Amino acid sequence: MSRIAGIDVAKGHLDVHLLPQEQSFRCATDAKGLAELVERLTAAAPDLVVMEATGGYQTAIAAALTAEGLKVAVVNPRQVRDFAKALGLLAKTDAIDAYVVARFGLAVQPQCRAMPDEQELVVKELMARRGQLVKMRTAEGNRLEHARSGDVSNSINQVIRTIEKLIKKIDRDLDRRIRNSPIWHEKDQLLQSVPGVGPNTARMLLSCLPELGQLNRRQIASLVGVAPTNHDSGALRGKRMIRGGRVDVRTALYMPALVATRYNPVIRAFYLRLRADGKSAKLAITACIRKLLILLNAIIKTKIPYRGVTA
């Protein structure tokens, strides 16, 4: 029987449950608590440590455990909640959550993924901050349209100019980091060789989809959440739908796919064929996102720039 450690990650503490020992303990999330966690789990030597993705709190913990040679899997919280419901565990405490995560790990045996290095973490954080600033700029622009007072308009314009300066500073920092990394610089050039893929999309893929080029076409589509799933039962044939996956990556690929339907010959021909077959515009765009993703995956895997070939 596999030895599993389930960890419930909270802001101030960590609850751990070990299977099959049925042992539980709690650690703080400060440096002392993290050292205790590493020591106790290293001594327990679980075959797999499982924790939920909890808004970034899990990153440092997973990195510390991985550095000690432990196998770590970070899983989707929705899957764990559904698993708890299937077990009939409706009560919810941190200790119970750790137990459920351990049971989930034992039953599902989720795959481990390589922990992001410092470069990936910094770029991902910068990209997240850039997205926040863009939203703030849009909100201020909307307020400017409705401003009647000159003083209010001047105030809003000052804020917009400040935000734009911050966005430009982040862009320069991102460009510098990518240029200084030979591997990232090569991948960035390969990604941007595809019509419709610009610097921001390339940065998002580099930071949020490190598996690009390491998986096959079905695996990468499933990971991002653009592989349609069946909804059939008996004689009923339901609509194929996409769900789960990495929403930020799908969002980042939407505009490049839309641009590609106009200027990329391969994607445009694919889009027009789907529309001619009676597919809705939304469905056709989603299919183009998947095709574009598979194309980018093949380009990174082969290290051959885009030359108009099909994916």
C-alpha cells in the first residue's frame, strides 16, 4: 500500500495527514514550521505528498519538499471537493481536509510535476501584476468617459499615466529576464514566430505552461482544458464541452487565436471549414485555440520555427 501525506494549506498553518499510519499533525507556515514539516515528512518517507493549489501558498512548501527529494503533487481543489462528496464527508475542518487530500492521493495517485524555478515564479508574478494593472487602466478609462469635472478628468488621467509607466517598467523587466535566459529566449522566439502570438502571449505561456513541448497533443490540450469532453448517456448525445484546465492560459490564447483566424493561413482555413460545417463562432474559436496550442506545442518540441505547417 502506498504511503501518502495529505496537506491542507492555510495562510497561518498546515495540517498533515499520513496514510496508512492514520497520523496527523499541524505546523506553522513560518520558517520554523516549514523546517519542522520537512523534517517530519522526510522521516515518514511518504511515496507521495499531495496538496491543493491554494492561491500560491503551496508553492514554497512544494519547493521545499521537492528539494528534499520528496515527490509532490499539487492538485485541483475542485477535484478534491468532489471526491469528499463522493465519500460522504460533508463536514469541513482543516484536519478533515488534510485527511480527504490524503485519501484522494491514495485513490487517484496524481502525477507529480516539476516545481517551477525562481525565474518561472518571478515571471509568473510579474505577469499577474501586469494583468492587474491592465484591468486598473481599463477601469480608469471607463471612469474617464463619464467624468464631467475637469479636476476629476485630470486626476484620472494622472492615474492612467502612472499605470502605463508601471506596465512599461514590468514589460522591460520581463524582456530583460527572457533575454538573459538562453532557454527562455529561444522558446520566446519560437513562440513569436507564429502569426498572432505576441510578446505578452509568449510570456504567459513561458511562465504558466512550462509543460509546453514536453507532452503530446492530447495531453497538452487536456492540461489547458481545451479538449472537449463527452456528455452522452444512453441514446442521448449531449454537447461536447470544455472545462477545468488552466483558465489563464486559455484566456491568453483567445486573442491570438482570433487574430490567427484572419491572418494565419492554417488557422483561417480551419476556422472557415468549421463555420461552413455549421459550427457556431464560439465553438469554432475554441477549436482554433486548441489547434493553435497544439501547433505551439509542436514548435517548442521540435525547436523548429513556424513555417506555415499544420499541427
